[in-house]
Amino acid sequence: MTRLIIGEIDFLNCLPLFTRLQKGGGSRDDWQFVKGDPARLNGCLAAGSIDISPSSSMEYALRSSRYFLFPRLAISSHREVQSVIFLSRQPLEKLRPGTIALTSQSLTSVYLLQLILFHFHRYEPDDFTFTTGEIQPFTADSPAALVIGDQALHLYHRPPAGFRVYDLGALWYRFTGLPFVYALWIGNRRALDSGDKEEQLRELHRQLLADKSRLPRFFPDLLELTDRLYPRLSREVILNYWQRAISYDLGPRELAGLRLFYRLAHENRLLAAVPRLSFFPDDPQARTAAEAIPGQ
């Protein structure tokens, strides 16, 4: 039996969706889940060792010819995101040249930070040296750091002494008025070469859309699980994060934000070309929304 191998981001933002997904389909013999942080899943997706995963939107942009997207699904924020933050001892508007520690777990957030610094705030790239932390990029000795995921959510609510916290989702919205898309449901085209996986992919997409539509009512049921997995985060913090910060939508406004991100990355020489968005299964609603965005 050929299995559909599904990447699972091992962060709090994906816990509700994957918990529901596995309750509905996790017992299927033809689905297999592989956990990892975004960077690891990006690598697995590019190598073809997983078939589909919520993965960095920049991973799609860099290798779009290898991939397809699930329509109407993403990990995005409409304003603040809380789990993608820039910590700095200095005000963002008055940064002095120096070193910024970057997380090794993310790709998209690194590009987003560079746009905020170099495009919106007009800093010179040569003023900063970037280092990558393999485990935890932030230490008390760091003058500035990009932190994502569960560690970032904790620091967002309990910032270290002497540091200012900047929410990158909120900054993007302040400058653009649009949502930001951190991850897309990206599939490796090789999974479509095998006819037996095509129907599995269609079924996965159907279930994800169904789970997304009813997910908010299940948030309270997950709190006993989060008590064990995330003891440093209160139930109030977690519910606020799921209900107000994280979105799983990829509608017209999210697509507009995504396309603007790609265009600005290209204009700032961070991206060689603006990718076309290729959807499977074909979805007229998603295709029409994408085609309506200038530059698509």
C-alpha cells in the first residue's frame, strides 16, 4: 500500500488542526505523519521524503516549479501573530549597526524581518551581521534576535528585561494593511506522478477544509492537552493565540498579502522572481482570487 506522507509542524499554532485531522483520518492505513519544525519540513518537502506539508511560503517561492498548493488553506495572521517576534535592546526606529541572531527554524520570517528592516525602515543591509542559532537564537547577551514558534509566544507575553518586543505580523499589517501568510499547504509534484496518491490528496484537502470550518468550537477541548505540553503558557494565552492571532485561511486578502510579500522580496533582490500560484485540486474560487491580484 502506498502511503501519503504528511508533514506536521510541531508548534502550538498547528496543534488544533492536526489534532482534528488525525482524529478524522489518522487511523487510515494510507496516511503517515512526520513531525518537525518548519525548516526541517521544508527540507523534507524539497527532497521528496514527504508528499505535502504546511511549509514556509518562501519555500514555495524559491522552488515553485517543484510544488503545488492546496487552495484556501494557509497559516496566516490578520494583524498580530504573537509567535513571530523581533527582540531588541534598541527601538526599532533607532537601531545601531550590529548583530542580529536569526532562528534556524524558519525561512519566511527571516525574509519578513529583512523587508521590515531594509524596505520599510530603510536601513542599509551592510549595517547588520546576521548569525543563525541552531537551537535557540536568543540569549541575554544578544543585542537583537528573531524568534518564532512556542518560544516566541512565551517571550511575547514575558519579554526579557531590557528588551523591546516587536510583533512582525503587526508590523507587516501596519505598513501594508494586509494579512501575512507564513506557511502554505505545499505538495511535491512527484506525489501526483503516482495515481494512487492523487485521490488521497483530494481526500486530505476535503478533510482539512471541513476541519478548518469547525475548528473554533474544539479549542476549549484541547486545553487539557496543552496543560501537559505547554506548562509555561496559560490557558488564557493559548486561547487568545488560537482565536485572535492565528488564521488558517487563504482567501483574497491573504493572497493579496502573499503576492505583495513576494513582489517586495523580488524588488529588494531577496527573491529571483515572483512565483505563479499553482493549485491542486483545481479550485475556481482560489484561482479567480489569485488571478485578480496584480502581477500574478
